[in-house]
Amino acid sequence: MMTNFAIGESHAKIILFGEHSAVYGKGAITLPIFKLKVSVKLTTNLKNNEIESDIYNGSLINAPLEFNGIKSLIFHMFKINNLENYFINIKFENNIPIGRGLGSSAAVSCAIIKAFYKFFNLDLTHSKLISLINISEQIIHGNPSGIDAQTVTSESPIFFENNEIKKVPFNFDGDIIITDTEKVGSTKEAVSIVRKLIDKNPEEYELINQLGNIVKNAKKSIDNKNIENIGNLMNKSQNILSYFGISTNEINDIIKISNYNGALGSKITGSGLGGCVISLSKDSFTTKKIIKSLQNNGYKKNWIQPLKDFEME
Ligand code: MEV
């Protein structure tokens, strides 16, 4: 019934457009980031369930708070599959920075689920995978829109609209530069800041509508290969996200440096309050210039995602 070991893998994600408004049912455009990966190796254990990772080694039951989502997920999988008499060892290799809006929590859950279902030779459909990821996401984030779960399980960029999911081709040159503020941002806290603002001033909900419209315009600009407009829409999104109070000095600084050095637009990606900034560059010359300047200013953790990787017929 069981194999000797099983490996599950997943990757990071960025939200190009639509963070926060997605929580209110608006659309989003997200991209998988294959350079940043998590791999989970699952083997059998004799006495208890154990975790081996960079941040914690020990029993699953005594794992620190940040493992709460994973803990519930694993116990849930044992329970629904009547496997409560088995014990496993779960070894992580993760190069997705944690708490930076890059979907690390959803990716880690995804890798664990894939490894678990392979290990016990169980059938895993895409919809089961998504609903299991969202079990741990709910514990970590409260009220996830589900876009992280969809993107860490996708091989292509996604356009979400009215609960529909479509692949989006990017048939043009350009790079997305991802820059890490190296500060952890709490999704739960950021979502609650936006919620409180809207509860206090219901007319601010108009900004959620505006973010939703930006997503629609961005989809048209991607289809029309209008990279300048995509950049403008990134700056527009950022103005709204910043008004929500989820930008930080580091985020603002990275945006200023990137746009000054030729980025067509820059914004938070993910929940904000730290995490990462994404900037759009039209060619590799500009990308190099932006990264050099960011690094000279102390922002040394950058990743380049060429849009050409997302070409489709
Ligand atoms: C988090 O990556 C994105 C948010 O929109 C929350 C969510 O969609 O669940 C802030």
C-alpha cells in the first residue's frame, strides 16, 4: 500500500494584479515562479510524525505556531483516509522566502499533499488538492481568496474572473523583477487592515471596485501586448494599495528606485506590510540597470522572471 518514500513539489507565485480585491470576489492575474521551489520528501517513521526543516526539527505535534496550518492539514489527511495508525517523517527543502507574499505557505501545503497522496497510493484530483491546501491557508490567513492555492498548482499564469480560471499567455518580451524587502508581512493582519478601513468608511469599497477594473484592463493590455499600459496599471494599483495602509518605507523605496531607473511600473505583490515588490522592465538592459541600483541601495535579494517563459500558442 505504501511506497518507501514519496516526493511532492511546488513553486512560488506572484500576484501581478488583484491582491486584496480578490478577497472581495474581484478578479486577479497571477504568475507561477518556478525558480523558487519547495520539495517535500516523505518516509515512514516508527513512533511519531516528525518534521525536518531549516526552521524546526522535531515532532509534528510539538511544532511551533507557524506550523499550525501544516499540522491541521496532515492530521486531517490521516483522518479522512483512515490512516491514523501510520507515522511519517516529512523533510522540507524550501527556497521560497517565508512570509514575503510569494505563496510559500500554499506551496509548502501543496508539496506535502502531493507527497502524502503519492506515499499512500491515493487518488488526488486537482479540486481535492485545492480544497486541502485551503484547509491550512484558512488557519494561517483567515479568509483566503484561493488564488494562492490555484497559482502554486498551476504551470501557467492565471486570470481569475467570476470564479472562472483561465490561462493567460504573455507573448512579448520584458521582465518582472521581484525584490525582497526582507521583512515578513502578515497576510492576516494586512487583510484585516483593509477590512477595517472599508467597514469604517463603506464608500472606500469603491477602491476595491477600482482594483477589480484594473485587473480587467490589465488582461486587455496583456492580450494587446501593451506593456506600457501594464506598467501604468501597476502604478495605479500601488496607489490604491498604499492608500489602504499596507505599503511600508522599504516598499516605497524599492518602487521609487525601480521606477526612477526605467521600470514601467512597480507595486506590492501579495498582502504587503513587508514582503516583496514587483517591477516591470521592458528589456534586459533596463532590468540590469534597475537591479544594480536596487543592490547599491541595499536591496540585494532580487529575482528576474522573464515574461517570455509564459509564451503560449
Ligand atoms: C495574498 O497572497 C493575497 C491576498 O489577496 C489574500 C488572498 O487573496 O487570500 C492579500
